[in-house]
Amino acid sequence: MSTTSLNQFLLLYGWFAIAALIAFMLLIARFYQNFSGELTHFRWYTLPLFFYGVAIVRYSSINQASGDLLGDLSLGVAGAVLLFLCLHLYRLMTAGRKQR
């Protein structure tokens, strides 16, 4: 197994782990929206999946782990969107709840 194929395998394996975690967050947000009636924007969790996928495909095609402008921008956008969505869901579920 060459270093190129090992790098590509590890990048894709990492993407599947990230995709599983984001999908789990999507399911939590959907469940909370269905039972609380508050808008969680759970469909927007597919956006970080897309941008992480673009970055991983780009990095595996050029055989690098960083240093590519398109891949780095894609990772930055995915991280920023995911951070916003997670903080929004956290605020809805815990810190921002109305007292009854």
C-alpha cells in the first residue's frame, strides 16, 4: 500500500466518522423540533456535510492534507456553519429555554 492510497483511505475514513456525527446531530435537532415545536433548522446540517465532502475529495485528489485554498476554504465554511448550528441547538435546548 503506497502512501498516496493510505492518505486517501484515512481522509475518506475520517469523513465517514464526521458524517456520522453530523447525521446524529441532525437527528437530535429533528427530534427536538418535532416534539418541542421550536425551529431548529435541522435541514441545514446537510450543508457542513457537503462542504466537508468537497474538502475531502479535493485533498484526496491532490494528495495533501492541507495547504490547498479550495479545501481550506471549504473546511472553514463547514466548520463555521456547524458551529453556528450546534450553538443554536444548544441555546434552544438548554440555555435559551423559557421558564415555565
